[in-house]
Amino acid sequence: MTDTALAAFNAPHLARFTTLLREALTADRLQRLVLVGYQGGVAEADAAGQPLQRVIVRAVALRDEPHLSLVWRYPTKDITKNLPADEGVEAILSWLQAGAFRNAHLHTPSEEVQLAFSKKGKASVRIGKTTPGEAGGASDAEAHSASPVPEVPGAGALAAHNRDKHRHLDLARPFLRELGVTDAQGHLIPAMSRKWKQINKFVEVFAAALGRSRLADQPAVHVADFGSGKGYLTFAVHDWLTNTLGRQARVTGVELRPDLVQFCQGVIRRLGLQGMAYEQGDVRDYHPSDLDVVIALHACDIATDYAIHLGIRAGAEVILCSPCCHKQIRPQLLSPHPLRPILQHGIHLGQEAEMLTDGLRALLLEAAGYDTQVFEFISLEHTNKNKMILAVKRLRPKPNDEVLAQIREIKAFYGIREQALESLLRADGLLAA
């Protein structure tokens, strides 16, 4: 099929999809539009120098005018751009006409519309009904969360976002304005709704862990957050401990990037926060005198092992980690029968390495005297970097012989010669030989 014939074939399908998109916007029914399968050819997509994973589009109201908020999602960062609604629709249509994306998924409260392009470039439109609980792409973990999380606002739904809900934090808190989560009037910036959801969910998890630990009734709490980045969660933990619980909190953010350290130090100075510090450092070289809580979110590869090891060595009552990358174990793995046919696929081997790495970490924490959970922290638009390992120090010690035997058996089955956390614990005598 010639390019002209292909364009003629695709035209009615693109027109139908565009009409459905405009109707959803006009009726305030657009929950989100997700563009995936990037093929190249869009300057904005290539400017970041990283492979584009997807573009997420939502309706927002800016200065009482309808706009589209576009989030360009890359492996290590997001870039947000807001466009007037008509301009945004035209830009999206031009990308689809040029074949820049293989699929577009339009979500409304009752339907999911998919525009798909075949390998030969032929377009098709499929419309499916959204079943209860699926609207907006919420995961089961979110749908059944003990603490509700905010819905992403649409062009006419900003007021609904302010409905009374159980929150551990208040949008009026000054640190949220300083970090760019809210505007000068204390209103949530639409493009930050995902981050606001993550902050609240993390504080919910943190609060539950604290309540199960020996720290529940202690007036003073010392928290260290490694790889703390811009400090969204670090400031949130400090604010919740000091302003909600009235604790004597010492919260330290530890971050490698000097620009983020300087930025967060500036926020601390401007707000006059007591008991909060930001330092430049690496979890591998950090030696605190005492710690009650260790946090390490998205620490790459064995940096997570170093964070867990530091927490165990410091006698931390609570350890919260969200692992990122699992490089150490994967090249060691054997493919034992009968798993060999399954593990011949690289994606399955990677998933197996992730499961084994985090499973061994959980078992090693159990052996070191912690009650441990591994669970999905929060659904972040289908990101696979949302797993959390939560460990709370056991109130009463118990024998760990059975757990150590399980670790040995798993390592032998898969041919694992070394796991970083185990090596660190054994070197310090924190784990029996």
C-alpha cells in the first residue's frame, strides 16, 4: 500500500478517534489519554536524551481555561507541558498522523477507546466498556487502600479534588508550596497530582509501620532518607512527625546531587524548620551514630542492600526500601529444569532476578530480626518501580535457623554465589555463618 493509500485508509479512523477525544473533553469525561509505543519523529520526545516510555495526557483548568497537561515519561524523569485544549488536541493528532506512536488509549468513566496501528501502519479503533474499579486505571492495591487517594482532576473536576478525605497531610502546608506541589494559594498544581498521591500513600505506610514498632510511644524519632532527591517524602515525614504527632523529630535527607542538596537546604532555611537537615552523601559511606528509621526509595541495584545493611547495623526499628534495578544476581542465575524453557526469554529472566533479589532481601531481614512485607507501594501509571520492602523490628526475637536454611536452598537451586546484603551482614557478624 502506497503512503497516499495508507493515509486515505487511516483518515476515517483518526477522525473518529479525534471526535471521541473532543467529545470527552467537551463533556468533561476525559480521565486520561496515554500514548505508547513511541516510534520517533517528535522533537519534544527526543530532547531529553532518554528513551520515551509514554506520554500521559489529562484535562486541567488553568486560569479557568481548559488545557491539556502532557507528561513525557522517561526512565528517570518526567517532563510536563501544558497546552490550551485545542492546541493540545491538534498536536496529538499530528503525532498520530505521522505514526509517532503505535497506540493511543483514551479513558473515560465508562469507556476505553484504543487507536492502534499495525506493523504495516494501518489504523484501527476499538471501543470497550470500563468495568467498575477500572476507570482511570486504578490498581487493585489503590482501590482497596485503607486511606483513599485523590483522583486526578479533569477540566471541570478541580473542585471535586477538594472534597473532604482522610489525609495525613494538608495541602496548605508551606513545604508543599516550596517544592512546587501547590501554588501560592495552596491549591494542588494539576501536573503534581501523581506526586501528591505518592506522598500521601507513603506517609500512610510510614504511619502504620511506626504504630507497629517500638517507636509508637517514643517522643523522639530519628529518620534518615537516602537518595532523597528533591525531598518530597523527606519533608512530608518531617512535617507529619512534628506538626501532626508533635514528636521531637530529627529527619535527615542524604542525597548525592549537590544542586538538590542546596535547593533543599534553602527550603529548610526559608521555612525555619527545626530538626531537619539535608546532607550530600552516599549510603555506602554514611555512618550515623543512631537511627530509628531508614528510608531508601529507588536506590539502584546494591545501593538498596547497603541501605538495608546500614539500618540493621544501626538498630533501626523501621526500614522502608523501594528497590530499583536488580543487576547483581541476574548474571549468576542458572536456569534449572523445568524452568529453562521459561527463563530463556530475557524479560522473564529479568523478572525472576528481581523477584529473587527482593525475596532474599526480605528473608535476610527476617533472619536479622525483622517482620517483613513486600508489596506494591502505589500504582504509578503502570511503572514497575513501585515495589516496597517494609521491615519492622520484631518485638520478641525468634530463632532464624529455618530462614537461613531457606536462603541456602534458594541460592543453591539458582546457582547464586553472592548476594550483597548477605555478604555485608556476614562481614559484620550480624548473620550466623
